[in-house]
Amino acid sequence: MTQHTATRDTAPGAPGPEASGAARCPADGTVPGQDGQDGQEVAELSPAVHAFLKALASPARQRVMLLFARGAELTVGQVAEATGLAQPRASEQLAELRRGGILTSRKDGKTVLHRADKRASAAALAELQAYLQHCC
């Protein structure tokens, strides 16, 4: 069985991944088995990791996320003020970060406080790292 592989762009004259012995991602979604047989299925990323990656895809959300780097708990108003975003936009960014498992929130009376969800982020990163080790 012939293995189909995806290629990456390289600069002219630069060695490709095969020159360094690095693995290449198969285009057909399979990886060679340990016995040299093709066809071992690559696991799909979980919906949680997809949401995590989507949450990280926005520069605005990346700026918001950095506000929580030292364990801070912040309100939407504090996030809006610190980032220069309008409060509704800051609220949207916080909601997407919560859906991605990057932030969690709790109520303190009428106030909603947001903070980093390090456990969920670590789990998503571990899954992503395991996934990437199969092809990259």
C-alpha cells in the first residue's frame, strides 16, 4: 500500500522533513503502524480541543487571556478597561474563552468574576501535544 503524505513548503534549497528524519503528516489521515503497515487511524481532536483552539485564534482574545496570567479574577468591566474593548465586545471575548476552557467564572453576589482555568487548559494542551506527536 502506498502512503500518501502531505508536504510542507520549504525555502528553495532547504532540506525537507525527510532529510532530517522528521515524520510527515499523511494526507489520508493514517499513520504507519509500528510494524510498518499503513492504515493505523489517527485519533480526532475532541470538541473541547477544537473550542480551545478557536478561543486562541483571535488576537483580541489573546490580549484578554494575558490579563489572567497571574491568577487574577476580573470582571467584564475590568477586562474592557484594560483592553480598550467596549464592554459588550469584552463580554463576547470572555464568553468565547469560557467555551474554549481557558477561563472559568463564578458569581460573587451580582458580580461575575472570571479567572484562568489552568486545569482545563492543561488538559487541552496535553491532548493537542499527543495528537501532534503522531504527525509533526
